[in-house]
Amino acid sequence: MEAVFIGLLCHFHTGLDSPFRFYYFLSLLTCAIRYSPLVTYSTLGMHAVSYTTLVLSRNPTVDAGTSVALMLIFMTWVTWAGTALAMLMKAAGARLSQLNEALIDNQRLLEKRIFERTNELQESQAMLVQQEKQAAFGLLAAGIAHEVGNPLAAISALVQMMNRRELDDYMHERLYLVDEQMVRIQKTLRELVEFSRPGSTFVSPCDLHEVISSALSVAKYYKRKKGKTIVTTFAEGLPQVSVVRDHIQQVFLNLILNALDATEEGATIEISTEQAEHRIAVTIRDEGSGIEPASQERIFTPYFTTKPTGTGLGLFVCRNILQACGGEIELVESNESGTTFRVTLPVDVAIAGA
């Protein structure tokens, strides 16, 4: 249609000398840029037929034949040059598109690596902060035990000296009660010092029930323990696990303290153990208000906490400790009726068969 339209424009204007004949070149150049070479050369053929028909309709002369030949040669050259230029531009565009995609991929890779390195740095910083806190707590506990222990020893010695004197039964009974409470305070101090001593990194076979009981003996002094009941259901005949005892005790203590923080007075916290194949599972369930669904995916990330005064390091440290020994920690469920965490640890086959 375009070839016919250009031919008619030239025919009704001034014939072969019409400026509209240059539309043939413009049409071929546009076609070369927009379409494939096959379409462009097909258009060339139609334009050649159109122009030849125009020449024949105007009673051509010998000079007109030369002009027609030159016109067809120019149209052919424009078609070839336009096609070559279009192919070059398309190749350059495709190459630029490939380079742009490669640049985007490299940018994504760089962003991913930066994100990974940032997370590693945050985790390392979180572990360092936790270690510094434990070291500071250990020094504080040792100082308190030393400062309080010496006066207690002196008071205990005075009570025993007074108890050897001839006093009435009422005084002996009261002195015995004083001495009994002194022993209780000394026991508490020993437990505090034992828990805050520098942690061992030695892997050894451990009885999980004993480790949990040790964590409970420390948790009983927590201020939010009052009015709450902790129920333990331990499976019988569980094999030992090869772990760093101090680290695993820290895991269970963190989970127990979190459960105490999440519950109100009168609530019950359940701790149970079971064995499945070569793994031991410890389940800790509380009767708190639960964790919001939007926060559940972030509870194991460093510095994220749902507590007003929390540091956001407890569950993060628990996860790292367990992963280091082949264990796992997961949030089983959390809703308005309570929250359940499960800790699983691998059983050493050699220990289990001993």
C-alpha cells in the first residue's frame, strides 16, 4: 500500500521529477530500522515495481531509462545500507542489554555478599557482647560471694560458739535456726559462683536431666519465679549427649527465664524430654500470652526482642550454641494460650551403646 501511495503521489504531482519520489528512500530506511531484512528487501521489490510502473505511465525516454536505473540502484543501496545499519544497531542494543543484565546480576551478588557480611558482623558482635556480659557477671558474682562469704563465715563461727554454751532450749533452738539459714545462704552463694565461673569449652558426655536440674536450681532465685510452678516430665533411660555442659546449661536457663518472663503468677511451665531414634528432644512450654505472628520469624536474629528491657541476644545465642554441637531449636507454636520451644540434640551412638 505504501508503494502504491508513493507512486500515486508522484504521478499526480509532477511525475518522475516529483520530490515525493524521495519517500521511497525514507520508506526503505524506516523499514530497515523497524523490520527484518527479509521485509525490507521485499519492500524494495515493491517500490521498484511501483517506480517502474510510474515511469512506464509517463511515456519514458532514453534519458528517463538512465534515471530509472540510477533510482533503482540508489534504492538498492539505501536498502543495503539501512539494513546493515539496523543490524549493527540491533547487535549493539543486544550487547548493551547483556551487559546491563550482567551488571544487575553483579549488583545483586554484591548486595547479597554485603548482607551476608553484615549479618556475620552483627552475629560476631552479638556473641562478643554476650561473652562480655557473662564475664562481667562472673566478676560481680565472685566479688559478692567473697564480700558476703567472709562475714557469713564469721557469723556462723559465733553462732556455733554460742551454741556450745549452757543456754536454755529456746535459745539453742533459735541458734540452730540461724545456723540453718546461714547454711542456706552459703549454698546459694556457691550456686551463684558455680554458674558464673568461666565457662569450659571441653566437650564431654552429659546427662541432660542433670543439666536441666542445674539450670532450674539457678532459675529458682529469679525474681519472677514467685507464684509459678515448673513441672518436669523426664523420660527414663535417656542416653548421654556429648556437648559443652556450661553452654547447654546456658541454653536451658535462657529458655526457662524467657518462660518465666512470659507468664503471670499462678501459671505453670512444663519441661519434658523424649528420645526419637538418635536424637533427644527437650520441650519447654509456658502459659504466657504468646509471640505475635509478625515477630515469630525474627526471634532468633540478634538484637531483636519483644521484652521492654531485653537485649535480643538470648535466643540468638541459644541457636548458635546448639548449631555448634549439631543440635536445633525451633518455635513449635505460639498463641494466646502459650508458647512451646523444642530443643533437639544428637545422641552419641558410642555413648548410647555403652
